[in-house]
Amino acid sequence: MRKITFLLLLFFLSCSAFADTVSDREKDALVKIYHATNGAEWKVKWDLSLPVSTWFGVETNNEKVVGLNLSDNNLKGELPDEFSNLVNLKVIDFSNNKISGKLPYSIGNLKQLEVFSLFSNQIEGSLPGSLYEISTLKILLLNNNKLSGSLSNKIRNLSSLENLGLFDNSFIGEIPKDLENLQHLKEMNLSYNQFQGTVSKKIALLDSLNMTMFDKNGNPFLLEINAEKDIIQ
């Protein structure tokens, strides 16, 4: 009798080990991402018949999806709206892929996001306004894409930001002075865009490429440093 009980216990433990522990909503969002980015051609594919915990690049904690690391995995296509249903995400790294289209406006639903890395893709359009509302963001790397439009003064809401990479896009307008008020910002690169106007010495010193921009003809030039005193924190 004890042997049968022991075997039954092992059976139930093995079943629980292979059961999906994340919510149906989060699993559905992952499946939508997989199909929308041509998962059949990923370098490392997901076996959708297996539990989410076994899927490459998916990090879970307390039955929640908290991380997605699919860097350099041949993702192609646009991010689906369901992407923002992964509300527990803290880390997203989709860098070095072929993701196209615009960033979903609903990206602002990811209120716990700390790392958002989509550099070296084919993302286009302007930054969604909701992105500026993710106050937990520490690292935002969107360089080497096809982004355009101007940067909003709402960038001041990214109060936790430490590293900002937007170089090699097609941003226009002036660089928001509000960047000076981001007290945790230690590293920034905005060069190789089409920003105009002037910048403070404080902002220029953060940019490793010395604020090298391109004019309408594709010629490089340096943004002028204004003579105003840096804002005292």
C-alpha cells in the first residue's frame, strides 16, 4: 500500500512539473508573439506543446512571466498588441533581430518594465506616448532602427533611467532639456539623428559621439553647446 501511495505521489509531482504555471492570458500573449514574429524560422524555436517554463528565453517567477530574452534569434514581423498583456515583464531583450512596424501604444501597460532593448531592428514611426509613462525603466536601447518624430518633454517621467540609446535613427526637433533632470542618467547616445538646436554641456558630455547629427543632405555636423549654465540639481 505504501509503495502504491509513493508511486502515485511521484506521478502527481511529475505532472505538476510539466504543467503550465503561468496564466492563460500570458501564455496566449507569448504564443501571439511567436506567430507574429515567424517563430517557425527562429534560430531557437519554442515547442508550444511543452510548458512555458521550457521555452527558450522565457523567464518566470512566482508563476508570472518576468523576462523575455530573444536577442539574435531571427525574429521577423511586427509585435502584436497582445504583447502588452505581459504586465509582469521586467526585462525585454529583442535586440539584433528583424522586427518591423511600430511599437504598440499599449506598451505603457508594462508598468514594471526595467530593461527595454530593441536595438538593431527595423522599428519605425515615433515613440508611443505611453512609453514615457513607464517610470520603472532603467535601460532603454532603441538605437539602430528607423524611428522618427521628436522626443517628448514627457521623457522627464522616466525618473529611473540610467542608460538611453537612441542613436542611428531619424529623430528630429530639439533634444528635450528635461533630460538634464534625470538624476540617474549615466550613459546616453543620441547621435546620428537629425536633431537640431542647441544642447547644454551637461547633456553633450553624456553622449559618447559628441552629439554628431546628420542634416537633410546626410552630412554630419555637431550640435552647438549653448552658453547657459547647467541646471543645478
